[in-house]
Amino acid sequence: MTKSDLIEQLALNNCKSIRAAEAVVHEIFDSMTDTLIAGGRIEIRGFGSFEIREYEGYSGRNPKTGLEVSVGPKRLPFFKVGKELKERIMAIDDTTNGAD
């Protein structure tokens, strides 16, 4: 699902215009981004949580040349799936694979 698909679904399911649905989606994403930038954590019960993880710098290799390169420290967003979502996906997987 893309952001455009999400906007369309929101507009269809809630009888809103595309513009109104787009504003809602943008506001949610902007709020989530601002929270992560500020160092906060986002938890959506039954879905999962988002947080920023900090990684130390390290020495790596350029796969093309094999030369050693220095990779600086970084802060990256990380998503951890929630228990409820994981269970729902596993239940679907079990039914499609013929498990009892």
C-alpha cells in the first residue's frame, strides 16, 4: 500500500474528500516524524512501535573495489512489529500453508 492508496482508502471509507484525507495522512506522518526527530518513541497498540536507534561508526568494505571505508555513526528509524499484528499475520500464513 502506498501513501496515495492510504489516502484513497481513508476518503472512501470515511466519506471525506481526497483533499481532507490527504491532509489527515500528512498531519499524522508529520507528527510521527517530528516525534522521532525529537527523540521520542511512537507506540501504536496492536500494530507496532517506532523509535530511533543509534549506531556506532565502523569500518566496512566497498563491495565493488574491496577497499576499506569508514562508515560514520548514524541514527536510523526502527520499527518493531506488535504482538497482535504478528499473530494476525501468522494466522493468515498458517491458513495459506495448510497448517492445522
